[in-house]
Amino acid sequence: MMLTHLDIAVRLKLFSKLTCWIAIFTGVLVLLGWILGDTARTIMVPFLVSMKPNAALALILSGTALRVLQDDVRWPRARLIAWACAAATATIGLLTSVEYVIDWNGGLDEWLFEDSPGDVGMPMPGRMGLNTALCFLSIGLALLVLDNHFLGPYVSQTLTIVAMGNACAAPLGHAYQIESLYGTPPSTPMALHSSIALIAMGAGIFCARPKQGWMALLISDRIGSQVARRLLPAAILVPFVNGLLEVQGKRLGFYDEALGAALITTSGIMVFGVLIWWTATSLNRVDQQRRFAEHKRDLYQNMFVHSKDGIVVMDTSGYYLEQNPQHEQLLGYGSGELIGQTPALILGESDFARIADDLSRTGMSRGEALCRTKSGKHIPFDLSSFSVKDEHGQVVCHVCIKRDMTDRKRSEQILREAHDELEQRVLERTSALMKTNEALKTEVAERKRAEQALQDSWMFTQAILDSLTAHIAVIDRDGAIVAVNEAWTKSSHTGGARAEETGVGMNYLDICRRVSRRDARLATSMADTIRAILDGTPISGSAEYEYACELDSDVRWFLITIVPYRGRHAGAVISHFDITERKRAEEALRESEGRFRAIFNQASIGIAEVRPDGRFLRVNAKLCDIMGRQEDVLLKMTFQELTHPDDLPQNLACLQQTLDGQRDSCSIEKRYLRADGMDVWCRLSVSLVRTSAGSPKHFISVVEDISERKRTSDALQTIAAATASVTEEDFFRSLVSHLATTWPVRYAFVGELMDGRPQRVRMLAMWAGSDYDDNIIYGLEGTPCEQVIQQRVTCFYPHGVQRRFPTDTFLADRCVESYYGVPLLDRGGHILGLLAVMHDQPLSLLPGMEQMLLIFGARAGMELERKRTLEALRFSDQALRQLIDEREQLAQDLHDGIIQSIYAAGLGLEEGRRLVQEGSPAAVGQIQTVVDDLNSLIDDVRNHIVRKPREIKNGQQLKLALERLARVLRTCPTIEIVAAIERGAADRLRSGEATHIYYIAAEALSNAVRHSQARQCSLALRMLRGAVRLEVSDNGGGFDPSVAHQGHGLRNLSGRAEKLGTRLQIVSFPGEGTRIMVDLPKEPGDDETER
């Protein structure tokens, strides 16, 4: 993972703080050496030239100044303290340089300590070298102008470069063994540790302000800075290493000067060539990533600006950051008015809280809400919100997409109103029919009662006849009119005759026969009927006639009834009833029934009239088609017999609520049982028709076949459920198998482009008939897949695909007849592969199947992109883990080996100083022992430089190393070290085990000497109950292991024990000493021969 310039800056500042403490620690350690005496002056490193007291003081002052100038220091007057220390450092360097230039001794050299004149490498007692003084002068000035706004950071860093360049000469001189590089008489030579400390101080000053001056150029994210960071270390280290190899090779006689120059030149060319090639490759990759990022940025910007939906961007706290033009047009808020506001301004607090809760829990939210515009109008919107995360998984912003639903809501409202209106009309028509029927029944009943009354009593009074609205005439046996009522008299259009021609005494039969208009045939038939009735002849049918009469351009209908009466004066009563209104009602009823019948019979959905007990009264053709039964069969059945048993309780409950008046209608989705045994999914809408008395009459049931929609929905749910919990290869295998079985088709496969070029695809999963087929590599040329990949569109060949692509052997081998392919794209629109289904028969697209393929094609593209991203992440994670393991191993080896050896050497030097002061002859031997240990330490350091730490190969070496460690630590006058090392136990250890045991012992003994305040410490290595035990114990102050802070030392001890396959045992109590034990079990025969 590439670090940003901010990450580099933070790490450089941490490094700057570390260099401060290195300089201060070095100076303090050197001053302690001068305080302790001549023998301890070389405590830092064993070279002849030692650091002078004034040089150590200048290091302390410069390190203090740099530490105080760090950004995290907020002391009062901190700057004054830093400038004072920097000025003192520069003054020491300046005065020392003046002493060299004018050959003057101002007493500064031995101001702190007196030095012995005439020592080797020390021509001027107590005076640091001229090059050292110039370095301190440059460093002091650089610290003084570090934050100067006028001189700028460039002057400070330039002075630092001068100091570092001067200091670098000493390490080169020591490495190349050229004395003139680190000191020329009469100047005092620069000590090696002085030069290293000065170089560290210079690097610390550079890193203190990494965003300014030359360092800003070095750490930026620009390509030039990346080149500099890669080439600059090589430009410094490669010549140094090559020069060192050349000098050492010549001195050792490996090659002459010409061959050495050729080898060094060749190695330099190869190293820099490889480095330049690597840098160019990395820069090309960075440039490609930049172009891709710019393309994505432009694409998202165009989508944001030109989207037909309103889009807003919010920060992580929910405040608006930006809106697109469509959002501004929809809601009326300008960018200045909306920025800084929360969605509560538009949505309200409740909807805003709901969306915020969804985003915090799942990272996305979807729903409908009413949004308030600037004018106060509320508009329905479909809201889609999601969180945008960076590459670290942190939420950087939220995006909300708003789609205006006004038109859709209006259409839904219109449909609901139309449906309600249709239901209302049906109810009204039904009610009208019921009222007409009741009226007819009432009228017939009244007429029958009147006829019965006339038959029972011929002697109705004229008043009663006149009270009737019907036109009534009573005729005798001969047909003569014997009585009429007032309505008859006033009527002038009965039978088409004039009023004076239809009065009492006129023969009604003759009147009928004289009618010569279009009603003549009706009148003749009526006269014949009357004659037969008067004669007592039985007649077939009823003695009722209807006729129309025009009156003042208005057509009116009349009903004539002929009722005979028996007795002494037999005859008949002829009544004319005005039935115009009834005729008009019947005509309207017939028209309404005609329209309802047309809708009922020709509807594209099933309609039925159902009795409350469930039996069908009437069904249309579409319902018969849905049920798979004939009309006469359905009319003999009930809906309970056709309903799936699992859906019947819900259906009955719904109808019962309608019968109880809890609802006017109900709608459910249910399954019907067809005659062929298949289930058919339908949407049932039921309305109850009641009588005028309010009792249930029958149901109007509307049945819509939703089988295909249900089948598509079930297929989507099945595939989504099957692929929801799987990823990568399992996802692709599950997808193709379920697609093939759901369509159904014979073949389905997912292919991934190879090498990112549209030439070949590699099958990730393929379903063939009833099982998975082998994944193959498929050439795209001359295949339908080539069109899908190159054109990035779906391709559908319902039949004859082999004839269109005759060279495709893949299709021919599998007898493929039809093909459907969908391209798989990533989020940037780049082609990744394809999803295809094939069949050995012609293929037709069922409703919703094409949309399903597109949906799962998009899902497969996302999974393929995720697969590639995971592969890249796994590779990066593996490389990072390897680097971390190497770092941890290096830190552990340095802490357990080199640092402990340095501490032991220090103790040996203290003992040597004591023996020298006492004049003991053993002083030479003690110093020689320390020198040997330091030489061994130098070898360890070199091995660590080339990643080859010290290795103890056998038990003899382990025994000698532990005894020497105990012997060195015995030089500490405050503690007695007792060692008991069994050779047999040491021989049972392998090489790697012996190395870990040594480092554990060294760390434990060092901790006991430094921290335990013990008077006695023991080291033991022995066999105990079939295991090799290492035990280090002391009688010091002890500690509580359960609450002790786990420092670096204890972590290293535990880590090495774990590498041995065992654990570290610590037995300690405050005031009772400490025991540290490691038991390494050994089986019989597990010795060196096995190793």
C-alpha cells in the first residue's frame, strides 16, 4: 500500500523526535564517561578517538533545541529555550573554529574536563576536531532559522546539508581506512560516534519540518517526489557500498585496479538500471490509476449533473454539501439556501430520523416520503439513500436520490377512483333492477286484487271506478259498453278513437275492428280474444295487450287487460293502464344489462356471480379458461371445491368479514385447482351485492390470473436466496444451476475475460443438463459471445444460432439451437465477462425472464469485481504480513542479543576501570575479555545488517556462551552470579532451540542485574523429568506478574518460549524474589544425531 504525503510526514516527525533523544543520550553517555575517568571514555564504541566534552555538550544542547521545536511541545517560552540551546551550540562550534583559525587557546577546550596532552589522535587536549566544530556551527544556525519567516526553511535545510556532508566524511574515512577524511593534523580527528550523532541530528532537523523546504519536494505525492524517494537512497548507498567493496577487494588482492573499476561500474549500471526500470513501472501504474480515477470522476460528475432524479450529497453529520440541478428544480431551494441544512428541513424530523437510523445500521435506506418544497408544497418522492466509504471502510459522505412520484400517485388515484366508480355503478344498476322488480311484483299483486274484487262484486260503484287512474270499460256479453270510469271518458286516444265514439252504449268490439292504423292487427286480435272470453271459450295465453300511442309528439305505452265476470250479467272488464314509465325503466334495464353482459362475457379477467354459500350463479368465458372447466361444470360447483386447501381459511375469513359488514369488499391472492390438477395463482377481488332489505344476495368476484408474475417472482426469490449466502466460485455455480432449472434451459454458464482483453473467456461455472460441466477456456472469435463482449449489450437468438455462427464448435458440440447472453460490467462500466443461457430447442422469453437475467447479470458482475478485488487484497495482505513478521523478528533479535551484549560489555568495562584504579594485574585480562566480547558484538551487528543473527549450533557452544555470559555479569560488584550448566542437557537441544535458550537466559539475567536489586542470582540448565529446564532466579524485590506491565523484554521472552513450543513460567511475589523457568520436553533418543 502506497503511503500518502501526510502519512510520510507523520512518520518523519516521529523519526525527528527519535534523533533528538539519540543525540541527547549520546551526549549524556559521553559526559558520564568523562566523569567516570579515562578508562570509560570509550564506553560508546571501542575506537581510539573519543568524543570531547564540549562536543557532547553541543550534542545535548542541539538535541534539546530540536526536541523543544517539535510541533507537540506547548511549553511557555519554549521557543526561547530552543533558541538559547541552538545559539549555545553555534557558539561552541564558532569559538572552536576560531581557535583553529588563529591558533588560539581560549580555555574552552578544557572548560568542563581536563584532558591528557599527547594522547593518540589528540594533538590538542580537550578540543574537538575542526570539521566537528563546523558541523555544530552549521547545526546551531540551522536550528536558529528553522522557523524564521524571512530566511525560510531552505536556509535551515541547506545549513543542515552542509553539516551532514561534513559529518559523512568520517564514516567514509573509517570504512575506507583513509585517516585524512576524519581528521588532518593539527586538527583533532572526528570520532565515529560523533559523526553518526551529527548525521542523525541533521536528519532530525530535516524531518522536523517535512512539509517545508527541500523536504516538501521529497515527501509530496507528485511523481517527481516518488522518483526522488526511490533513487536518492540508492544514489547515496550504492556508490558508498561499491567504493567499499572496491577498496576492500584491492587490499585483499582479489582483483587489480582495472578489474575493480569494471566490476564497480557494471554493478552500478545494473543496480541503477533495475531501480530505474522498477521506478518507471511503478510510475506507469500510478499514471494508469490516475487516469482511471479521472475517468470515474468525470463519469460520476456527468451522472450527478445530468440525472433526471434529484441527487444530494450530505456529510457524515447529515448536513447538505451539494445538490444537482434537478434537485434544485424539484424543491426550489438554491445551493446557498440548502448547504449547511439537514434533511429535516425537507422531510421532517421523523422521516429524517428513520433514514439516519437505516444508514447507521445498514449503510442504505429505501422508501417513500413527502418532501416539502420551498413554496410549502408537499410532493411524494421515492428516496434511495446510501453511504459512500473510502478504501479503509470509513464513511465519507451520504448520497440521497429522489424520484418524483407525483404522476405515478396521480395515476394510482385515477385508477382507484375508476374502480370505485365502476363498483358504484354496478351497485346502482343492481339496486335499480331490484327496485323495478319489486315494483312489478307490487303492481301485479294490486292488479290481481282489483280483478278479484271485480269478479266478486260487479256492483262496484261508479265512484270507485272513477277513483281509479286506469281507463276502465265494462262490456256485456255482446261487447257493448255498459260502464266506464271518468278516466275512460276523458281519454281521447283509447284504441285511436274519438271520445264520443267510445262512450257507454258503443260496441267495444266494433271499435276495435274499425282501427285502421298500424295497430289494426293488434286491435283485431284483441277483439277476437274479447269475443272468445265473452263466449266462454278458453283461450291460450293471457288476455293482456300492450300498445303505443302518440300524444302531443310524445309516445305513451298502455297495457290493456280483459277480465271476464260471471253471473247473471256476464261480460268483461277492459282496463287500460298507462305503463310508459315502466317501459322506459325496462328499456334502461335492458341497456344496462346489455353493457354488463358485454363486460361480463368479453372481459380479459374472470368474473362470476357467487351465492353466499359459494355456488356459482354465473361465470364468464375467461373464468372458465382460468379454471380449465366448461361453464356448465362450474355452475354445478362451489368456489370451496376449486380453492387450494391451504388458501381456503383465508378466503372464507375474508368473505365472512364482508358478510358481517366489516368491509364492503376484499382482495386476496390465492391458488385455484384446475381440472388438469395444476395450481393457478390468481388475485381475487370480491364485492357483496345486497337486497333492498340489506340481506346478502350474491357476490361479484373478479379473478385475475397472476401465475406468470408469481412464477417469475418465485424464481427471483429462489435464485436470490440460493446465491445470497455464497460468494466467488460457489456463487457462480449456484447462479448457473438455478438459472438453468428456473428458465428452464439446458445450458447456463458464467465466463471471465482472460488478461482483460476481449479474445478469450475462462468458464467460472457451467451447468449442462443435470450437472456441472468442466470449466474450459473459450475463444470468442466467430461466436455469439463475441458480440456480447465487444458491443456490451444483451444478445438474443431464439432459434438457429448455429446457422448464424457456423464456426463455433462449442455450439455445435452441444447442439445449441437458441442463445441469450448478458455482459458483466464493473461499476466503472468496464467489461469483465458474460452470463449466458443456451438451449437445444427454440427459446421464448417468458414475462419477466429477461429482466431477471439483467438483474442477475448485474449481480454476477458485482461478484466478479468483488472476486478480483479480494484476490488483490489477499496478495497485499500476504506481503504486509511477511514484512511485519520480518520487522518483529529483527526487533526481537536486536533486543535479546545486541542490546544485552552491549549492557554486559558496559558492566565489563566498569569492572576493568575498577581494576585499573586498584592497579590490579587482572585489569589487562578483564579489558581483553571485554574487547573479545565487543568484537563478537561487532560480528553480531554485521550479521544483523545482512539479516544473519548469531546462531548457536550445538550444546558445547551453548554451555560456553552461557558461562561466558555469567562470567561477564559477575563483574557487577552489586550482585553475585552463580551458573550451573549441565552439558548433557545442553546437548539435547537442537541448533534453533539452543539459540532461543541463550537469548532467554541473556534477557532474564540482564533484567535481574538491572531491575531486581538482588544480591544473588543463579542460572541453571539441567534435565528435569524428561525435559530440559532453563531456570533464572534471584533474591531481589520481585513483582506481581498478574499486574506487572508487559514491557518489551517480557514480551520477547514469552515470544521465544512460544517459538520453542512451550510457555514462559514466572514465579514472583513482591519482596520474595523472582524465578523464570522454561521447560522443553524431550523424548528419549531426541539428541543431536537426530538433528
